[in-house]
Amino acid sequence: MRILIVEDEIKLALSLRRGLEECGFTASVALDGTAAQRVLALGDVTLMLLDIGLPDVDGLTLCRQMRSHYPQVPVIILTALGSLDDKLAGFDVGASDYIVKPFEFGELLARIRVWQKRAALSGGDETPNLLTIADLVLNVAERRVSRAGQLINLAPRELALLAYFLRHPGVIISRQQIAEHVWDIPVDSGTNLIDVYINSLRKKIDRDFPTKLIHTRKGIGYMLNVSQEA
């Protein structure tokens, strides 16, 4: 399950993302409505956490707009506005759930689990628990990675990067796609974070095995593939 956190309070947004990743979810952060729309356009967001007070667009307006394009994505509004009228306004624009700040993370997690179960029962959760290529296996639910039966310890960001590769096998993935989809940073930010994590992931899943899975397409990006041929 990939969760998009639309929240302009950076400390809260990062705290939520960290907590969700520790619970086995893949999470992205958008600090405004424009960034949220870019992430939604990538097509694999399965639930959105939405603040109302965004810097560039009212969260209710964003919720109403996205409903016409992504009707299947549950939206949980997270806001300090807690009156009955506020809640009714949220549900009127298509919100699936409404939580008033401040809230306990456990309550939010329970609400997310409810929508995850509903999606699974309706056939809407298409994310498999096991992602595999060759002898590499990622158990998404248990956050466990193994290759040829050997357990491999990955950091949360390495795990998110590997999951993204495994969901797009044989596809060349650009640095921009990784930056937006896994890192939530601009690709031209001057950081070499992507290169560092690609190299780290390679060492863990490729170095000690004869068949290499992560391949570089010079000037284009990276590919997860059994064969070195694109």
C-alpha cells in the first residue's frame, strides 16, 4: 500500500512517513497541492492523508478535484478544524474519513488498516505481499528480503527503493522517477543520495551473487533485470 501524505508542516509530515514506513507501508510526502498532484499522476497511490490548510490550495478543493480523477483512492483528512460543519464539509467534497489534530498515531494507523482491508475485500488492493525476480524475494508485509534463501538486511529507504524496482521489472527507471517516487526530493537538488543508495543496494543484493540484477543505463537511469540486455 502506497500512502501519500499531503501536509505542509514538515516535522509532522516526516514523522508520519517514518511511522508508516516502520509499519510496513510505502509513504511519500507532498508539501503542497501541486506536489500532491504530481505524485498522484504517477498512478500508484492507494490512500491519501490530506491536510486542509495547504499553502497553495485549500485541501477541500484539492479533495474535490482529485475525486473526479482518482475516485478509488481513499482520502483521510487530517486537520485541526474539528467542528461538525468542518467535518460535514470534508465529507461533502469526497473525504473517506476525518481525523482531528492532535491525534494519536495508533488511531490513524487503525483507520488506515480499515481502508486497507476494505480495498483487499473489494479487490482494489493489487499490491502483492511477495515481490520477486530470479532468486530475490521481498516479503512486503514482513519487510523481509532474501536472495537464494539468504536473508538480507536493508535500511527503510533501501527497502522502498528495492520495492519500487521490483514493481517495475525490466523497465528503465530514471533518477527523476526515483527522486519523486521514493525520495520525495527534487532531482536537481544537488544531492547524490540516489547514487549512494543505489550503490548500497547493489552491494547487498548483487555483490555476493553471480547473477547481477541492478543494471545502469548510462545517461538514462537504472533497471532491475535478470539479463543485462535492455
